[in-house]
Amino acid sequence: MSTSPQVLALCSQFNAVLLGEEDTRIKIAAAPNPPAQLFEALRFVCDKHIELEIWPAERLEKARHLPDEPQHEELPESSLSIVTLLNETLQKAMDLRASDIHFEPAEQHYRIRLRIDGVLQLQPTLPAHLSAAITARLKVLGNLDIAERRLPQDGQMDMELGGGKASFRISTLPVRHGEKVVLRLLQQTEQPLKPGGLGMSMRDAKLFQSALALPQGIILVTGPTGSGKTVTLYSALNALSKTDTNVCSVEDPVEIPLPGLNQTQVNIKAGLNFQNVLRALLRQDPDVIMIGEIRDAETAEIAIKAAQTGHLVLSTLHTNSTIETVIRLEQMGIARWLLGSALQLVIAQRLIRKLCPHCKRRGTHEHILPQSTWPEPLPDWQAVGCERCYGGYYGRTALFEILPVNNALRVALTRGAQMHELEEIARQHGMVSLFENGCMAVSQELTTLEEVYRVLGVPHG
């Protein structure tokens, strides 16, 4: 007997999963303490015996959104409109906490992948002929040129999903079988934007808070794309935003609108770039300036000068470590003595996946690393994988490396000390590296050494 559409609709409405339906009974899975309305409605539409299984919320979430073998499942060429299909895909991405959505045309099918906890997860494929219609719809939403298929385009789009507004950054790229489209979710589920909630150690959190209390100087947050820099910056801005403080930002784009902040989005086509906005901001009587990213020497120079003239400046840079950030700014043409006088704190960070608490398993042996890297044996935690998680992991946590620029470092910077000497001075004053913090996370049962290697690489020596 085919599944009743009314039963499926009711299960979807009450966040339940239909496990099976026969002539005289149906079997469903639901969260603990399911509402009585669910059973009343089911009896009304089908008048069958109801068998109930109680599942944890994580298992229900995965069963509703991730098929067991999505790589082999192809959605039928249904009568659902492209608008409905896209809305359901975007809502699903938000429900699963995805940061990016990849729409990828191929010769025989159309592939969709969601980046969940930093790793791409394949979704049910679509027929290849839907590629052009989906791409056109996405371009319309992002105010892009539908007729232009030969050149990359980028933009931003806002949609009403799940009763709220969601913002996406959209990027298109010509590929072999059409155009690939990638959406970056800019506003995710609400999370407290507080420096104390970032996951730093007590020492690192204290250093961060102390730097934010300074009247002037520059604080830099570094790391690759998707390492959590934006949340760290906005947490700082949220803490600094007060009625007696003028907090301004220049961003591309504005990722998280915050009340009380003066946020300006650059518009390259109109000639409004980072440098123009920064010069204008300095005439707006600011106390705190946030620069979305230091991309070139001119922006770096303006930021350093603003930090020297009585402003607290926060920004990001794409480097691998705190010490490398200092060297990168020097390579941009910033004099060492300027760096020594303006730089207050550098934060390098990464995001690593956390072990699923339901299926993690400790292996029989231990990992022995070189003494200079980590002095103690590390437990061999293994990501097993179960119905509640994604390959043995669920959620992510941040690793930090905090470099306060103290007097010893200022002197070394001014006299032209090399990178290894700067790192030695930093370590003498208590700096803990990203990899050491990763090893600490392994010892605390948060993640695996393999995950630390995946994110940070294998250290030398």
C-alpha cells in the first residue's frame, strides 16, 4: 500500500518520521513526549493502529534530512516548482547548520552538497536538465545577470525562510556542464555574541578582554575562510557597543547586523572601497573601527595609522599563525616600528569537529608525539559514526592561539628580529600554539588527533 500524503504531511508538521505504513497499522518515530495532537490527527486521517518509537532529537534530525545513502538516490522529476524545490533546499541547509550550499551541474545529474561542520555532505541528486532553471532562479534572487553565462558573478540575496529572514552570499562560476553556484549562509541560527562564549581558555579570554579594554591599538584575528573569525570579531564589537562609544565598521558584506553599530558595506562598482570608507570613518569621530579584512598595503597603512591616533581597530587577515601575521604586515610595507607601536593582540584560530558523544570510542593504543610537539601520550579517540551524527562528529569547537604584543616583543620587532626569535619570545611569555591546543582538545575527549591533523596539518619536528 502506498504511503498516504496526509500521513507524511502530519509527520512533517510534528517533526516525526514515518517508518512504515501497512493496511492496518503505521509505524512512526518521534521525539520524547510527542504531542497528543499528532496521534489524534493520524487516527482521523487513516484510522490505523499506531506503533511509536522514541528517538533522540539528533537521530530524528538526520533521518528527516539525510538519507542513508544519498549518493545513490535521485529525486524524481516531480511536479514541484523550482521555487518550492529551492526553498526546501535552503530551509534544509539552515536546519542542518550548513555554512555553504554547492549547486553543481554534471553530465548525467545535478549535484547538491552542504558543508556541515566544515565538511561537504552529498544530498540526493537531481535530474541534469534542472540545472539551467535552478541557476536562473538563484541569479534572479541574487540580482545577477541571467543572460551572462561566460563570466563569474557574485552578489547577495535575502529570503524569508522558516518564519525569519536569511541572507546568503551568492557566487557563480562557469564550469564544463553549465554554471556552478555556491551560496554562503551569512546569518545562521542565533548564538550569543559574547567574548566569554567563544571557547577560549581562561588565560586567553583574559588577554582578549584586556585588549578590548584598551583605548587605542589594533587587534587582529587571523585564519583561513570558515575558521570562525567573523563570530570572534562580532563578539568583540557586541561587547564594545555602548551608548557612550561610537563603533563603526566597513565590511564586504555586512554579515551580522548588530543594533547600535554603524555598519557600512563596500560597493566596488560605485567606487566605495575599503580605503574610501575608512578615510570617511576617520572623520566621523569614531572610538572603535572594525575593518572586515585587510586585503592590501593601503588598507593596512590606514588601519595602523588609525590605531596610532587614538582609535581601537579590529580586523582580520588570512595567515596561518600569530607570528606569521606580523611578518605578513611587514611584507605589506608596514615599518617595524609602526607595528611595534600599534599592534596590541593577534588571535589565530581554527574550527575542529567535535566527537559525537553517542558513538565515540577509545582505541587500545596511544599516540606518541615528539617531546617538542606534545610531551604526553594522547588517547586514540575514534570517530565511529552512528544515526545521530555525521561520520562520528557532531558540531564544532574553536582552537585559539593568542599573541599579546608586550614590551619584549615590541623591542624585538623594532630591532628587526626574525620569525623564529619572535616565536621564542612569545612562547617564553606563555603563548600556546594552535597545535598544542588541538592536542589538549584530544586529551579532553573533544576530538580526534586525525581531525587535528586534518585542520592544522602534521607539525614538523
